[in-house]
Amino acid sequence: MSVRPSRRPNLSRAAAIVALLGSAAGVSGCAQIGDSVPSAFADPAKYDLYDCKQLETERKNLASRATDQEKLMAKAETGVGGTVVSEMVYRNELISIHAQQRLADQAWRANKCHESPPDTPAAAAPAAPAPGANGPRAPRGLVR
């Protein structure tokens, strides 16, 4: 009696490889989405009623949030498995911030806003004369 190796283990191994490659292709498709889907991460009408001053403040806040998020991602990538953590934990928030920045910029352009000039210190009021500016004071009781 001869013993033939079964073909079933080879089929299950091939099916596992195909499933693995299929899931890898699906996940890589998610990586291609990137910043191209702003409507999924931000409300398109959020900035419609903002005036220029509010938009200016919001744009500065979003820029600082994006910078902070990028720093967090860079810090996470320094550790073991950091790239995976960075992508899974921080990427969606960064995409959301970028989508909000785009919408705020669109509202900025639609309202024809301009950057406000940097704050200048108020014109210095004339200082009160120093007590000894008119000369020495006469001692009490003496009249000049």
C-alpha cells in the first residue's frame, strides 16, 4: 500500500497566501486615501458664518495643531513599531486637521480676508516729569 501526500495542505496554504495578499492590497488602498477626503473628516459648512477675525484665529490654531500632531508622529516613529503606532493613532487626526485647514482657507478666500498687521505697541503717552526735574526743592518753611 502506497501512501500519497494529500493536496489539501497545499490548497489551504495557497488560500492563506491569497487572503494575506488580498488584505495587504486592501490596506494599501487605505494608505492612498491620504488627505484627499476632506468631507469625511470635516464639516464643509463649519466656517461659513465666521468673520475674518475668527477665521484668522482659527487658521493659526489649526496650523499649531498640525505642527504639534506632526511632532507627535515624528516622536512616535523613533520607537520600536513606531511607524505603525504613528499611522494608526495620529494619522487620522492629522488628516482631519488638514481638511479643516483647507475649509478654513476656502472661507478665508471667499470672504476676501487679509492678514491683520502685527500688533504694534501703542504710542507711548508723555511721561509725567520726574520729581526733581524742576530743580531741587526748598526745605519746608522756607519761601524763595
